Amino acid sequence: MKSTQEFTWKEQYEQKQTQYLSQLQQFSLHMLSMPVSEIDLTIVKEIEENPMVEFEEHAALTAGNEYNRNQIEQLAQTRTLFDELKQQLALNHGCNMDIADLILMNLDAHGFLAEACMDDFIKAGYSRSMILDTIEKLKICEPAGLGCRDVKDFILFQLQRLCEPDPLAIRIVERYLELFYFNRHSERLLTALQCSRQELLHAEASILSCQPYPAQLQDDFAYIQPDVIITLQPVLSIEIRQPCYRLKPSSIAMQYEYREYAKAYVSRIRQINNAITMRNTTLYHIMEYIIQEQEDFFYRHGTLRPLTMQEAGTRLHMHKSTISRAVCDKYVQVQDKVYPMRIFFNNDPLHCGHTQQSIALQIRQLIEQEQSPWKDEEIAKALQHKGISISRRTVSKYRQRMGVDNYRSRRGNHERKDL
């Protein structure tokens, strides 16, 4: 008995749409995710490898620049904060670079210059007036405030540089900083200042917006180059930092006999230039949208409002991943402060529409206004009444991050005050 097997072939067609990114699109997205320092290195590499390229400086676009290997190697090296400061001071006419070097070497880890160093500089043969003049020139370099004596001096420096300095905030820092730090809402402080509570809250916002240290100086500290520079006064200005060099095809590439050979090289140059233009346009629109949505933060020193990349993408007709690439590893300079671009977005749904900064502020206000110390569980319940649902452990993490003592320590301090 023979067994037979039958095979049946059935053809089935399925229509499916798949999107593929071209090589040019992939390269443009890659350039979008780069900070300006990495783009500089990409341009440097292209100058070294492409025989049909010429370049001109963005600072002064002069025609006929020749290949300068020393400039290329200098650009490729990692520049430290001290290198940047020396370069800024050297551009300041009348600055004594010997004193400047001496001051820079004596800055502590936070960028402060101890008062005792002044006597050492005078013993080294420099006049007090010349030393003070150099310190003042150093303070206005970027990052601003280097050379201040301590935290108090640096906060005063920041308050005095505001477009509209607050005299009350300056007076608090000059005379009542310790009382402000330990009990800023006390009646004692209001009586000493002879001001209303609303005026005190306005001065408090100005003081709390200041940074405690001008910089963190380590041996391997690299100077951050902001990709976006924002000027708020007198009118809003958004400047996207350009790379150091602009590429263009060489004159040889334009000659007819070399046109076929140079075709691929010229295409690479145009590809880089188009990607940089697209990157700068995208960054400009994103930053313009951020300023509109975070107006309270930029103009009134308020807190950041909840904002997601999905919202920005919908408004700007971009994909959320494009927004994420654009803000990755990039910094924005606003007046004399530098912020990572990513902090303006908060994608954490756990906080029910509240940013981490606003939650931290709510916790701090609850602790400062407590008549008797609250436990972390009680703070979590108080926040739930305000629509913020977080656990006791999360409250504890926020409290530790802000440097606020726990319940037992605060209760001990409260009992000692009552004695």
C-alpha cells in the first residue's frame, strides 16, 4: 500500500507601508543631536580629509583663507576654563596678565578668591589698585563672578547686575543674610527691614534666583559652550551659535576638467552645510516656543511650568524624537546664567502636571510655614490636598536633595528655640 502526500501552495499578498530614512536625513538627524563643539570637530575632520574644500571663519568671513594646520589642531584640543579665561582677559586692554595668572592659580574649588590672598599679592610686589582692577575685569568674564570673596559677595554681585536691581534684596544680603537664611519669614526680619510681606517675598525671589558659586573648578573642567544665547532686554533676541568655520567648494572643484572627480566631495560639503542650516532653524523654533511657554521663568524668575516634548512636537509639527535630539547635550545662556536645554521639559507623569522644581518649592514652603515640625508622611498628605500625589519616600528624597533636616532634627531645633 503506497502513501501519497499532497502539497498545496498558496500565494498571499499584503500591502504594507514602511518608511525609510535616506542617508541625507540620517546625517541631518545626527548633526541635530550634536552640540556646537562636536560640529566644530566634524568640520575640522572634513577639512583634513576633503581635498576639494575651502573654509572661512564665521567671525570674519574673509575670502581666500588657506589651510592652517596650527589653527585646526588648536581647535581640536579640549579647552579648559582657565584657557578661556586667559583668552578673555588678554582681549581686555590694560589687563596685567601676570596678576591675572596669579589670581587664577589661587581660586578655590568654587571660584572664590580668599581675602588673605590679597596680602600675598602685595608682598609679591603688585599694587592694591592694580590687583583690584584685575579682579573686577575677571568678574565680568564668563562665567561671571569669578574672584568674589565668598557666597555673600557673589550673591551681591549677581543682584547688582540685574536689569532692575532690588534695593531690598541687596540690603538683606548685606546686613541680614544669616537671619534670612535660617528664618526668612519671621516677624523679626520684617521689623528690621520695615517692609511689607509682599515686598519681602519679591526680594526673596530675587535672592533665591542667584547661584551660590560662580563655578566648580577641577583640573579636568571643560568650558561649556552654550548652543543658544538669549538676550531678554531691551528686546528678545535668540542667537544660535555658529561653528567656527564655514565650508565651501574650492576653486579647483569648480573647474570643468575636475568636475566629475570633485562631484562626490562637493556633495559632502553641501550635505554638511544643509544639515547645519536645518539644525540651527530647528533649534531656533524650539527655543522660541520654550520662551513663550516658560515666560514666567524667563521674565519673572518664577518656576518652570509642566511641559512635555510631545506638546512641543505637536505645536511645532515635529516628532517628539526630533525635539529630544535637538535638546540633547545642549546648553542655553540666559543673561549670565547657563542652563541645560532639557530642564525646560518634564515628561514624568507621576507628578500629575507638576515639575520637580515646583514640587520642591511646595515642600520647602510647607516646612518653612510649619508651626510645629511635620513628618514626611504629613507633608505627603498635605501635598495630596494640593493635587500632588507622591509617597513619603519621595518627599524624603526631595527634602534630602534640598539639604533640609529630618523631622527629629527640626523638632529638636524647634524645642531649643522655645527655651
